[in-house]
Amino acid sequence: MFVVPIADLERGPRTVTFALDEAWLRQALEDTDASPRRAGSATVELSKSGRDVMVRGRVEAALSMPCVVTLDPLDVDVSPEIFLMLAPGATAPAGRAVKKAGRGEPKEAPSPGRASAGRRRGAKDECEEEDEELDLSTAARDTFEGSQIELDPFFREFLLLELPLFPRRSDLPSPEGPAIGPPLVESERQEPVIDPRLQPLAALRSRMRESKE
């Protein structure tokens, strides 16, 4: 639904605002506990950097999620910031395609000599390592296919990442209990409160101090 042609970016950056209707939001959030309260929006700026396309903007959505304690519906407003650098989809490098010989096609006869065979094996290993590095680097980058940028999956991804894991009503007591920290410093005028069970030991300590003095 949210598409920007690459040709529109040839004359410079372009800012686009999309309306995220409730039907689209419901479909994007169908695997979560969140549901839309109303339609959302997305405003993005697209610009070319060489062959890559940079996308910057923000998605806004007003959602509802159940409280993890009471299951009461909570209003959750998300506004994730979008930043993407999209590269063209990977294509097979020129000269890398290898045609396999069929049953009726003659196979290339190996050249004599162990040294030449070793060189062929070394070149093959280098090509395989280079292909693996290309595959890893390509997998780590966001890409676009064809002559247009499809933003639907990216909008959905940023919305899902912004959802709170454990939505909780703010008026509920903290589940962690009182904070743990250093003991409070008592005032010099205030005498420390002694546990009744320790009073015999406290009296013994007082007598020992008096005998030393």
C-alpha cells in the first residue's frame, strides 16, 4: 500500500505522508495483543545516495493493549523513529554464472600437471569464500527490489519493536516492592531501636563498656 517510485527521487529528496488506516494496523498487529484505537500516520523523507536510498521519518499510532495484571485495556501511543539505508537487491555478479555440462555435452578435459590443478583448487576456494562474504554482507542490509520502495514491512517492523513487553497500569503498586539500598542514617538525637530479642546482649555490652571505663 505504501510505495514510492525510485524515479521520483531522481530530482531530489521527497517527503511523503501516508495514512495508516485501522484495517492495515489490525493486520500489522494481528500476532500481538495490541489493537488500533484509530487510524495512524507515517511521514518519511526519501533521498538517493548513489544507488542506495535513505529513508528517515516517524510512524505514529494510537493503540490499546491489556494490562498484564488486571487485563484492563490500556492506551498505548507509539511513535517510533525510522531510519533506513536501503540497497538494491542482490544480483548475480557478471562472469560468476557457471554452466554445468549436460549428459550430451563434452566436458572440459583437465590440463596436465599437479601445479595447475592446485591453482584451480585455490582459485575455487577463493571464489567460494568471496561469495560467502558477499552473502553475509547482503543479508545484513535492508534492500529493495525493482523500481520502487515498498515501505509496508518496514512500518510494521518499527511498530512491533516499539510495543511495550509488559504494559501495566500506572496506579498499581510496584511488583518489586521497596527499593533496596543503603540503610538510612539515623539522626544523632534519635536513639536506635533495638530488637527486644537482642536487649540482653545490649545490656551485657553496656556493662562490659562500664567495667572497662
